[in-house]
Amino acid sequence: MTITKQTVAGRIAAYLHHEITLAQLVDWADQALLDGELAESEAATLAPVIARLGVADVRTFGLVWEDCEDLLHQLGFSPRVEVVAI
């Protein structure tokens, strides 16, 4: 499967929605870089974003909201926050 900006944005969104864990996001990013199936026209943008996700489990790097927001912006997306009653 070719990895596109939409694919990566979807993974970040899944993490932010608590559909996948940080460990799962990091594992996915590591595998994505190993497989090397990045969309050619988007590879220059995708590679550094995926590489950043791949080190998110290292304490020095971590992954906070602002990081996700910045990565999504690099991919051409903007996150939205919705607050709802539980």
C-alpha cells in the first residue's frame, strides 16, 4: 500500500482520538519507513513526518498536541477540537 499524506494524517487522527496507542503509532511509523512505499510526489514531506512519529516513544522527543498540530500542518491538514458532554 502506498503511504500518502492522507494516510499519515489518518494515523495521527486515530492517535488523537485514542483509537490507537502511542506504541501502535510508533510501530506503524517504523514499519512505514522500512517498507519505503511512500507516494513519490509526497516523499519529501512524508519522510520527516513519519520519522518524527517513529521516535515519539523516546522520552526526549515525546508527542504532545502541539507536535501533532505541527505535523498535520506539514501534511496540509488542520486539526479541530470538539468538546462534548460525556
